Amino acid sequence: MSWITVIWTISATMCLTFAGLYLSVWFHQRDRWENLLFAVAAIATAVLAILEVNLFRAPTPAVYGEVLRWMHVPAAVLSMPEFNS
């Protein structure tokens, strides 16, 4: 396992940890929507990191293209206007 895979996996894990923390805060304070939006953004970032690791490991150009196509989903979530204000 290369060091890039380890670092990307640690980054995804940190994003999911932050998402869990902010989701638990949002469950206790449902009127604070910024906590939920941060959790969703952290989950989308973690998914992007995991998909990037899959891009590193793609054995064929077809698999690379398929993973790259799926990367548009979390990227679209992160580019929503709610996350850019």
C-alpha cells in the first residue's frame, strides 16, 4: 500500500468523523441547519477522497472513466448554492 493511499484514506476518515460529530450536534439542535449542511459537505468530501483512491487503482481506462463519472455526484453536492454562501 502506498503512502498516498494511506493519506487519502486518513483524510476520508477524518471527514467522516467530522460528519458524525456535526450530525450528532444537528440531532440535538435541529434549528441549526448549518451543522447538517457541514455534515453533508464532509460526507461528500469523504466520498470524493475514496473515489480518488479508486482512480489511483483503476486497472483499465474504462474503470477510470466509470469512477470519474461517479465523482460528479459528490462534486455536484459540494457545488450546491447552499454550500457556497
